Amino acid sequence: MSRIVVVNDPKAIEADGWALLSRMIADFPGLNMQLVLLLDRIHRQWRKRWIA
């Protein structure tokens, strides 16, 4: 069974929260977590990476 984590307001999560979330996803593959981010705008730097 897969777990989906939906973040609808990424700006509300502080740096330590992102660090914890990224460690959970990377270090515990048995959790089988997937992350969905809902963004209203994409920063120009991210847009270049994601939309090529």
C-alpha cells in the first residue's frame, strides 16, 4: 500500500519540516510515500528545471 502526502500550501512548511519530510521519503523506503505539491506559481528557477 502506498501513502500519498499532499501539501497544498508549501510556503506554510518551515525548513525543518521539509528536512524531516525529505528524510522520511528518502531514508525509509518501506513507508512507500509519495509527495504531491500543489503550487499556485512556479519560481523562474524551478520552471527552468521542471519545464524543459
